[in-house]
Amino acid sequence: MNQDVLKEKEGVVGEVKDLVNENHSFVICEYRGLTVSQISSLRKDLAKLDAKANVYKNSLVSRALKEDYEGIDEYLAGPNIYIFLKDPTNGSLKAITKFARRNENLVIKGGVIDGNLKNADYIKVLAALPSKEGLVSMLLSVLQAPMRNLAYSLSQVSEKK
């Protein structure tokens, strides 16, 4: 094998390992049938959420990940796009599932969330949950409710007098 080709492949394996180490979460999707403009649109949506979508040869991804993620090879058949997420709770998973609903040619296969290999169903359920900001907002609302009710009750008492 040509030394240049070998070095190029080693570089891709290293790049995949670096992206996984930087992000700790990624989603594997099959993109068979998507147009270049649709993939560009997905990449643009994901870039706003600090996520990256890249296409790599499955054999190189397998070489980079099979030591750390046993069973990953079952997701690596076909033309795949690998979406690396800095924070899966920031809406990036929602963006992927929303795009997949609008474009049936993008099929979520599985991925790694916070270092654990997960299937497509898990990723879709996780994407359906509110974002971190939404959960914090809900918590604050619940914490404010007793004070709000007390203030309302006191105002009703003062109005009656």
C-alpha cells in the first residue's frame, strides 16, 4: 500500500478519535438519497448548535472506535454521516430528529451519548425531552409556585378587608 494513502487513513482515524474525545457524543445516520443541498442545510442547522456533521469511510470509523465502543460495527453499514455533538442537551438532538422527520432519507441508526453506545430509539426519546434550559425553566416555575400562591392569597385577603 502506498505510504501516502496509509498516512492519510491514519490521519482520518486520528481525526475521528479526536472528535469523539472532544465531544463525547455523536449520532450515526444513514443519508442515502439526500441531496447535497439537504446535507448542507443539516450542517448549517447543526453549526448553530455547536455540532459537526462529517462523512467518513465506515472502515476507518470502525478502526477508530471499536476499542472503546463494542458493538459499534452494527451501525456502520451503508452511507453514513457522523454528527458530533458538544452538548446533546442543547437542542442538537432535536434538530437531527426534526430534520429526519422532514427528510425521510436521513435515518438515525444509533450513536454514543455521553460515552455510552445507544440505539436509535433511545436517541429519539432523548431528543423528545425538553432542553436543559427548558428543564431549568420548569424547575424555577415549580419553585416559584408556592410563593406566587401565597402572594395571591394575601392579596385576596387584603381586597376583602
